[in-house]
Amino acid sequence: MQEEAEITINGTKLTDSESMTIRVAVDTLANVLAEDTGEGEGKILADRYMTALSRIQTLLESREMRKQ
């Protein structure tokens, strides 16, 4: 099992299982948004989410890179 990112929400440190759940949820949302964003306001919103999701994915993956 890969080393999960240390995530703290409102002062509570998540367990590895909870951190993994966050990572999988973020990855899944990014994949869904990348599949079909359509046009107009939906696309603008999806683009904003994708920017934030990409940043979060980078932060989650940086934990694994530090351990290597």
C-alpha cells in the first residue's frame, strides 16, 4: 500500500484509510470532469474545478515522492 498524504481537517488528522478515500474521490472527480464538460457555464465551472483538483492531486502525490 502506498504511503498516503497527511491530511488534517479542522485540527483532526485523518487516518491513512481516510486519506486514501480523499485521494480516490479527488481522482474520480477529476476523471469525470475530464470526460465531458460540455459548453458554456458548465465548462467554465469544470475548468475551475480541474485547476483546483490538479493542485490537490499534486499535493497528495508529493507525499509519496518524499518517501522515495
